[in-house]
Amino acid sequence: MDLGTAPSVPVSDGDIAFGTYRGSCTSTAIDLGFRFGLGRFVRLRHEKKLQRFWAVDEAIALYGSVIDAGPVGMVSLWVFDRDAGTVLTDSTSVLPPFVARIDDNPMADPIAVARFLDHRVTLDNRGDTTRVSGRMERTKFTIGYDTPAAEPTTAVRPTTDGRDSSQRVVISQRSTSLPVTGWLNADGHRYRFSEDATGMLEYAHGLVPTTTTWRRALASGYAADGTAVGFTVGGDPEGVGNVVWIDGVPRGVGPTTITSDGWRIETEDGSLSVTLDVEYPHRRTVSLGPISYRIVQPFGRWQGTLGDRTVELPGVCEIHDASW
């Protein structure tokens, strides 16, 4: 499925450009007040921003996120030693108000900043490189993503919990199959990503229900012929945001079924059929007053077919439950 070009501003005067697009937006500012009469309290309660980053090679997998949830923020990081089969870092922290900040422009510099005590993460867009650097407790890292290597995609989708009609839209920008360079210090050891390392970046901004559940899966790596390939898919019934990348070019794949019993993915059009061989069954639950966050996020190798290619790609599957 070919994709159109992303609108520069996907939400304007209450008009929302729902769909999946190639490229990025210049602003994700959500202007729904004119049409839906959203007040400041509703925006404060429902507006959330998120920035994720992931990097992997044959030896190491690293996954982190910064969340700006209005009144509070959150940062998380896990690092898995694939050679030894051990977890080097698994840290999640809820932050005080206004400590985590994410820009409306996914191409801003910096795009995301979270700094509190020994939890520090910054994402900078510097020309053709997005740099992620930080410290989470005893783990330090710096990662560079070669962003021109794969065109990003933008998904604009509706959200609702069936009760609150003011919860209207989430805008997400994703890139996968990005070459990665960098290093990390974890558990007293220093690691440098190999020349075959790849990764993913995801930015999201939206008005979401106070209680949300979603599932999705992603992968990034190389096919047997050396072509860079990857995918990000979710449970949207219309298939919005479901994309595969082949040699840096994104293509929509439509509705997808993600089965947690066996961790399997099937697209209706047959272009993706993979099963996850789990290496690290990551799970995390955070509860702090009215805030609760649960994620089941197994990491491993997706094995199967992508188009006419047989693939074995590192990646994760995710099931999220959040109340905030």
C-alpha cells in the first residue's frame, strides 16, 4: 500500500487528517478547542507526549522512553546482554511535574529532555543524526541514529474510551531500520555498538483517555540478502500506522493481528507473517497514587516472512495498560 505525504500540521481548527503518511509533520500541536471546546483542564488531563528509542546488535539490546504526561513525567530504560543472557539495567522512574519536556515539533532540537537526580535523558536532532544520551542510575549511554537511511512515517488516528467524546487523536512518527552508532556503560562494563547495529525512533503526541490499553510490535535488522528491513504494527482495526520498511522505503500493510499466545503477527494482506523467539521476557509495573503503568514487552527475534523475504529480525512485542 503506497502512502501519501504527511501534512505539515495534521490537526487545525478541529479538522483532523486521519491516516498513515510518508514523512514527518512540522508541528503536532493539537488545536481542537475551536471545534470541540476543550478547556484547559481537559487538555491538562488528557494531553500526553512520548519519545521512544531502541538500539540493538548481536551482543546488546537497549530500549528507553521519555513520557510527558502533563502533571507528571516518566523515564525508563532497559539493557539486555544477549551474549550472556543477563539484564544489565531495568529502571523506570516517575518524575515530578515539568521535569520531562517533549516538543510539539518531532524534528526540534532538542526534541525531548528529562532531568531529575540520576535520571537524565536528552534527544537532539542534529542534521542527519538524532542523538540520544543520558544516564539512568549507574548506566550511561550515547547513541546516534542515521535518520536519512529510512524515511519516517506519520500516523494520525482517533482515540476514545467510549465515554469521553473530547478524546480525539494521537499523532505518531516512527522510523525503523536506522543504522546506529554509540556506546554504553552498564554494570561496570563498557559496550560499543557494532557496525551492523540498527534501531528505531518513535514520537507520539495526543489527547488520550485516562485509561488506555494498546499493543504493538516492532523489528529492525537485515534480510539474508543484506537489505535493511523492519516493521512497526499495532492493533488498530483500520490498520492505521502499520508499516514495513524495505531498504529505507516505507509501505503500509493494513490491518494486523497480534497474538500474545505464542507472540505471532499476521497481516490481512499476507505481507508479514512472523513469530517471536523470546530472549528476554521484560515486564514492568509502576503504581504511584492514581498513576499506574503496566507493560509486557518480550524481546527476541521475529522469524518468518516479510514480503517475499525470509527474515530473522531482532524486535519486541508490547502490551501496555496505563492509567493517569
